[in-house]
Amino acid sequence: MIGLLAIPVSLVNLGCLIFVLTKLFPREGVGKGILGIICGLYTFIWGWQNKETEKLDTVMMVWSGCIVLNIIINVIARSSMS
């Protein structure tokens, strides 16, 4: 049951990735934009590095919170299965 909470958190996570990608593509070009699609970690790090210039403070905080929340939900869900 708790695993169902991971679905909306993952959707918000995906939304943050797409939002940061929309900032990354025009600033860095197609090559790094495609890298950002393939490797979400690159997009995440780029977002934190450029949070002031691209005004991504809130998005990056939400994205980081979603990652932590997803980890917590998955740990709880796996421990309750045992």
C-alpha cells in the first residue's frame, strides 16, 4: 500500500526533470540536452549548478525532496514486504 505513494512522487520527479531540461537545452545546446535526457544525473547536477542564473531554486529543492522521499518510501515498502 505504501508503495502507491511512490507513483505521485515519481511523477513530480519526472516533471522536475522535464522542467530543468527545458532550461538546459537552450543554454547548453542539443548535445548536452540529449546527454541530459540520457543521464538524469547530469541534468540534476546542472540544475543545482545553475539554480541562480536559471531561477531553479524551488524546482531543485522539490526535485531533491522527491528523490529523498522516493528512497524513504522504497525502503519502507521493501521492509514491510519481509
